[in-house]
Amino acid sequence: MAGGRRLKTPFGDFYSPNITPHVETGIGKWTDEEFINALDRGLAPDGSHYFPAFPYPSYTAMTERDMRDLRAYLFSLPAVERANTPHDLTPPFGWRFLVTFWKLLFFDPARTETGNRGAYLATALGHCGECHTPRNPLGAVNGDMAFAGTRNGPQGGAVPNITPDKKTGIGEWSEDDLDTFLTMGMLPDGDFVGGEMADVVFGGTARLTPADRKALIEFLRTLPAISNDVSAEPTG
């Protein structure tokens, strides 16, 4: 949690910040309200705008109680002294004031109804769509293609289609296939996931309760099936 991990994007390289409770180089001085403002509105304690590489467009759907619980967890971790690495972005994308206009166009702070536990896990807490949805030229997710995968995901690689399309998505996966994948990262063909998704599985979905994993699976299986072969070369 001490930051420094590079996120390669078409706009340049972002570097994750130190979110340990170190009072000088981390978030140790942040109040509850400042932490909630970051997740809910994409605002730093000094009022400046965070770039949406920090997935607050998804985190804004979290309940306030979950935001406070997340802060409590982070503040229980060891404090690590590590200065943040500056982002390396191509102009004008590094001009932070432009995020004001990006938010006016694409950001809608809104809570998610938590009655659908699977939807809440996927869209808010897990922010699956941030990686598994194509983005427009300004970096906003394309809602019409939600969860349908993209050829230009984090680090420049393809991210698979996780809608229930039978040819290009996970429509042929059984519930057991999905549970095994989310628990141990094993694909239906016996191979194992790697890269960023391995971190998501072993640091996230594998730690879910069986009931939450089942809810997440049910949500994925009820998504609209969208045909989008991210492994194919673009045509036209």
C-alpha cells in the first residue's frame, strides 16, 4: 500500500500513491471527511481534483459506512515512509485543472442500491468495469459496452469480455468455472490467470465470503451479452 506502482495508459504513466497511515508521505493526516471526499468526489484534501485513473467514478457508489470501514482498515496498516512518484503524463493530460471539465462531462456522484449485492460488489467495491469496459478518447468508460472487454486496458494489454456472450465472453462458463476462477485463478482450460488480474483474484475475490462470490457470479451471468472479441485484430 506504499505506492509507486506504474499504470501505463494512452495518456502517460500514472503512479499509485502511498495510502499507508504515514503522516508525512501517506494519508495519516486525513480525516474521515477527507477520505470520503476522495472516494466520493475525487477531491484531495487541498481541494484539487484527482485524475480518474484513481477509480473514484466507481468508488462514489460505495456506502458511506463502507468508506469509513475502508479508512479504518487502511489506518490499521503499518505506516511506510515513501514519497509519491510524480505522474509522467503527456500534455495536456497532466493539467489537473482540466479534470474539472472531465467531471462535468463524465462524472456522476451517486450511491448504488445495495439490495443487489452482486452489482454492488462488481460496480462499486470491485470496480470491475474500470478495466473490463472500453473507454472513449477522453478516458471515460463506454456504458453501452459495460464489462465487454477492451483491447486497450491497463498496461496497454487486452482485458477480456466478461459478459455472458457465448463466443467472445464467459457465456460458456459454468457457475463452478466462475467460482474456481474467482477463488484460485484457474481458467476452465486449466491455465491460471496472470498479471493484474492475478492480484485481483488473490488479493480480492478469493477473500470474499462464499455468499458474496455467489452474488458476484449471479450478477455477471445476468449482464447483457455483448459480442466483443478483444483478441481479434480491428477491421475497417
